[in-house]
Amino acid sequence: MAPQAAAESAAAAAATATAAAAPSSATATATAPPAAQLATRDGGDGGSEQQQQHLQQHRPQQPAPAAATAQRYPAGSSSTCSGSSMDGSSQETGEAPPAAAAAATPAAVAPAAAAAAVAKPAAGISLGPHDKPKLSTVAPPEPQSPQQPPEQQQQQQPLQGWSPGRRLGMTLAAPLLAAYCCAAFGAAWLLTCTILPSYVLAQRLYWACPFIPHIWARLGPVAGTAARLGFEASHCINILTRLLTLPLRPHLPAFYILGFPKCGTTSLAEHLKHHPGLSATAGLPYHEALAKESHFFQGVYGRTHAHSRTLYRSCFPTVLTRWWHEVVRGAPAWACFDACPVNVCMPHTAERIRRLTPEAKFVVMLRDPVPGVFSAEIMMRDMGVPLTWSLMEPPQGEEDPRFTQVPAEVSALWRRLAALGPEEPLPRELPTTFYTQLGAVLQCGMYADLLRPYLDRFPKDSFMFVEFKQFTFNPEAVVRQVLQFVGMDAARYTHKPLPPAMKNNYGSRAMHPGVRAALARLYGGPGGPNRRLAALLAAWGQLPAELGWMGMEGA
């Protein structure tokens, strides 16, 4: 009996040791650092077999994909998403900064902040490709210093600037190149005077951004007409100058700022442009949005040209701009970026971005969708957009179909976008549906589903997630972390407060309490979009699972 009892005790001890070792093995697997980044390539192909294996090895496990034919927003289901190009500020809604932001630096924003939480078996999502995501019940980690682990240090290698010989050659050639640019500007001005180019380019812009003409109508017949003619002429001169100087525009963006309604993309872009080594797009310098976002993939050059590498190059500065930043301003390196937030809201853009800039990085701005969608409504109304819906009105009963069902036209459009080939023309109904339908605006809050096309195509270390309240609470710390992430020297950045800019004027307007409760249930309910996002970010190693958003209390 004694030997038998001893054997049973040994077997129990072995089983206990095996069970205790399992989480450690899972932890080691979850936190294994990725390999070096993919080698830079300049083509539109789908990438080599080794590069595809790199993506498969270093992509985090994600919740199950959405059913494209879903017509309802049930708890725990996924739906195709959309949004609009809008920016925000914490002062608009009176949102208090999160508890974690009380520290001097919001470490949860850093790409490595939740690494300790990811190591815990309970803090993540289910592993099977068809399993439902499971939100962690583990308390979020305490704020940590911005120091990042080796796997994140790899992606912070500084960008390389021109060699001394190249800088000398560009300095000698600068007068000739400047003369060429001046001649192109003069030719563009003369062509604009013929009216036809201005009319054609304006119509294409208004197709991609249908809210712009409503601004002129809101100003009245006289002031509106004058503003419209001036805007269309300057827009035409800008586009034609960019096209005539294409030989001097070899650059594509090194990174993108992706965002959602009123989540701070414009503010972050303005801060980044204060760095001597960064530039945004070559759009209208006096226009707050068009100076930092291209709207290229939304058809600003026409619905049939939203894939051309050549035309996309025209959206970014010339080699003279780079020379100015690296030689005159003394920046060690220079890069440009595209801060068009609606790129993440349309499912066709991820593949086109991958084909043009396969090595790009992404700074993803996130905000609680409940105040975010209302802020988007206020902005559109202030621009004069005639909306047939309002979140200020009481809901239509406890089961308001606006917050439970996806409109048929919205669902059909996003199925078309998801199936769109990389060089196919954009659907004609895209802009109108995207900017005017409530269902499209609401779907912009389905963050986890919106991000899936990007997470499936780019390596894990290509993404940094920034939470809106932490950004508005300590913008300087967040901007410096973003600069490190994209490979810029944060020590050369001088922080300057920004003017109110695109901040909404709410006045006495407020979201109806019943609508607010319905949106909190839609986004934050059990298995809802916010919780799927929290599970996704926990597996990704960024931001705590407890985002503190509406409907997630006690998650």
C-alpha cells in the first residue's frame, strides 16, 4: 500500500507541475518578440512568401471575423463599419481624464504598456478562429514608465536621412528646382483661369467630400459664392502644381494617422508638424483638414483613380521640402504622413495602402464612440449638412431600430467595398451614404471590426494605439511617444499649445439621455464592440482592458 500511495502522490505532483507550467508556456508564446521588420519593397504585388509568413507568425490572435450580411447589431456580433473625417477635443464633452492618466506620462498609450497584462492567461481572447472573444476580468495594470520591451525597440530605429553627398548635391540644385516649381505654379495659375480645370477638379472633390458645398450654402448667396470661387480656384492651382511637379515628388507616407469621428486626428497631426523632420500632405496650407489628409482613397482624383501610385505621390511634398527640413532646419531625417481618418472606416482602403506602402506604420486614435458619434453629428450640422436624423431627439421606443438594425443600403454598400478589387472604381453612392446615413456614422464605432483589414495585412509592430482622453490630458507626452514610434528624434520636438481649431460649439445642444443609454448598450453591452476592442488590445499588448467607456462599467 505504501508504494502505491507514493506512486499516486508522485503522479498528482507531476500533474500539478504540468498544469502550472502551461500558463508559463502560453506566456512565453504570447510575448515572444517578433523578427525584424520586412525589407523595404517598392511594388504593388502581394509580397513574397517569406513576407506573408512573417505576417502570419507575428499577427496577434483576434476575435472571429464579422458576417458581412448581418442586418442587426446583436450583442457579440460583428458588422462592417464606416465613419467620417472629424476631429475632437476633451473640452467638448467634459470628459474627465482616466485614472491612469493621472501619472506624469500616460504609459498606457505606449505600445508596450500592457505587456505584463498580456502575459497573464486570463487577459486575452479565445484562441480558436471561430471562438467568441472573451473579455479579461483581470484588473488593468498600474501605470508604468514609457520604457518599452525589445520587441517594440526594434520598430523605433531612427529613420535615415540623406547622405552628406546627397545633401550637397541638392543644395547646389535647389535654385534650379525652385525655379522649376515657380514655373509650374505659374502654369497652374494660367490653366485655372480657363475655368474648365477648376470645374472638373472641384466636382471630383465635392464627390469625395460632399459636405463641402453645404458650407458655401450656409454662408449665404453672396459670401458663399465668393468663398466657393476662391476655394475652387486655390484648390485647382494646388492640384495642377502638384501634378506638374510630379518628377520632384518621389515620396509616399512613412506612416498614417487613422481615426474615427472627433477622436483627435487633426490635433495630433498639427502637433507632429511642429517637428522639424515631419510634413503632412501637400494640400491647401490654409485649410485645416485638407492640409493633413489626402482623401485619395475616397476618390478626390476621381472614383476610377483611387489606386494610382503616381497620383498618390502627388499628394505629398517635393524633394525641396525634404531639403529644407534636413539641410536648412538640420533634421537628421525627414518623412511625410497622411492623417486622413476615414481611411480606416472603409474596408477597401487597407489593401490599397498595403500595395502602395507595405512598410507603413499606423497611429490609431480611439475614443469612446458614444460621445464621439454625437460630436460628429454636431460638426456636420455646423457645416450645414442636412441630416434626416438627430441624436438629440428621444429614441423610438425601447427597441429603436436605428440602434438595433443596420440599414439595408449601408450594409449593401459596405459589402461592395469589402469585395472591391484593388483597382476597381469606387461605388457611385459611396460618399452620400457614408456621410449622411446614421447607420454609417454608428458603424464607425465598431473599432475592432474596422481595424481587422489592417491587422490582417500588416505586422504587429506596425501599430500604435492612442486613447483620446489620455491624449487630451497630456498631449505632449503622447506626441513624444508617437515620434519615437515612427522613428523620429523626440528631443527635437518643441511642444506648442494649439488653438481651439475644429472644436465644436455645442451651446445648449445635448444628446438625449435615452439615446445615450441606447448607444451605451449598443457599443458597451456584453460581447459588444467596445468589449471586443478591449479584448483585441489586450492581446495586442496595448492599452488596458478597462477603457472606462460608456456601457463598460464593471466589465
